[in-house]
Amino acid sequence: MQKKVVLFIAGFLFFLNVICWQEFFALAGPQNLKVDFLNVGQGDSEFIQTPEGHKILIDGGPDSTVLSKLSSLLPFWDRSIDLVILTHPESDHMQGILDILPKYNVKYFLWTGVVKDAPEYKQLITLLQKAGNGQNSLLASLSNSGYLLGRTKVLYASAGEEIKAGSVLIDTLFPFKSLEGFKLTASANDTCVVSKIIYGKESFLFTGDIDSAAEKQLVNSGENISANVLKVAHHGSKYSTSDLFLAAVAPKIAVIEVGKNTYGHPTPEALQRLQEFGIKIFRTDQDGDVEFVSDGNNIKLLKN
């Protein structure tokens, strides 16, 4: 019996030692930005880890698949996310977040605050109320300053606001004005939060489900919407990814998050436009999770 106890203690100490060395090598290694475009089926979900260790989730996909994705990307003991961005309250982007909120300690939740008459929307509001919001103003950085453990601060997005996550900048480009309390009477697609994540010379543009009308507004806004990697809007709909928009963004790489669907996504029209601009295309339905790392000067695709 005593021998078993000794072996158990020795094994446990060895386990702790392995974890400590893993952490040491992680800290000692190159500091990179990691961006994962998650294969969650017909929906969007992206997970970003900054060089300083901030964890950012943009959208949660159409179901609970995002939970298993996060489990494979994070240590089993890590149940915290610094920032969740919900681009818009449509189920193919929001449903997974309804599973995230009860299981993860989310520090900040950024969205437009539009109002929608739908059961899943009401569930979202209930979960946010349970999480307990703090001040309703955009944070300057993802530090722990002023953060109350176990509570989620709810933030409302509008263009021109920036979030600093260490050496990474999250620039909100759209919507142009606050939509908090705006009641939706149609699709939420053109109310999407559009964000640009910048690290050094490299950048990623996340477009939610905006269509060509919102794309035109962004181009005409005069904002710098150029990016090295483009998250293709609305799963490759023919009504998005216009020539005008592609010329302004000028991406080298485009990622289409798409699964089995009856909409014909990605459409031949969207694919043709991307090809005509010479943009390298990745699709989660064919390539699975698409993960990039960047040192601020270059972007590298990790093998699937």
C-alpha cells in the first residue's frame, strides 16, 4: 500500500514537472499571433491567441462543436476567454456562444446590442445577465485592471473603437454608429461587427455576414480596410465579396468558413472573383481547421 502511495506521488510530481517545462518552453519560444479558423460546419467561429496569451473568440458557430475545438486548443484546466466578439445574433454564429458562456469565464463580451425576436436571442440575454455585466464602455486594453473575477463586461461596438491586447490591436470598422437597442425587422447580416486584427505588419479582416452594400460603405468610409488575410463574408455568398471590396482589401489569402448547406455556399460567383484577384483560397469544408501563425512580419499556414 505504501509503495502504491509513493508511486502515485512520484507520478503526480512527474506530471507537474512536465507541465512546468511545457510552460517554460512556451514562454521561452518565439512569440507569435495564432489565428484559427475553426471547422464548425455551416457557420463561423475563429479563435485568436496573442503573443502575450490573450484568448479571443469571434463567433461560436451553429452548435456545440466549438467546445471540442477549444478543448483541443487550450489546456484542460484553462476555462477562461479574455474577449468574445459576436458579430451578429444569427444562430449559425451565435449558437455555440450559448454553450461557451456557462462553461467559460468570459471577461469581455463585445457585440452590437441589436434586439431580435428569437428564442436563442432571449437565451443569450439571460446568459449575459447571469454573467453579470459591468460598465458598458469599450475597454482600452485586455488587462485585468478593473476586472472583477467571474463577471463579464458587456461592450457595444461601433467604428473607430480600438482594443489593445498586448502587442495586438483589434480595430472595429463597422457598424459606423452604435446599434444598441436597435430592433431588427429583417436579417442582422448588415449590422455585423467587422473587425481588423493587426499585429506588426500583418493583419486579418473578419467580416461576419455583411453583403456588398455594407462592403461598399466600408470602402467609401475612407478607413484602411486592407488586410493580408480576409475572412470571406457570409460563407461565400454571391452577394458578398464584391470586386470593389476585394480591390480595397487586397488580401493575399481568403478563408471561407462553410459546411454542408442548401444555399450553394460558396457560390461559383464568389469563388471566381477571388480567383480573378489571384487570392489563395482555403475552405473549412475541404481543409478542416485553418490555422495561421504570425511573427508580425510574416504569416505562416500550419499544416492541418
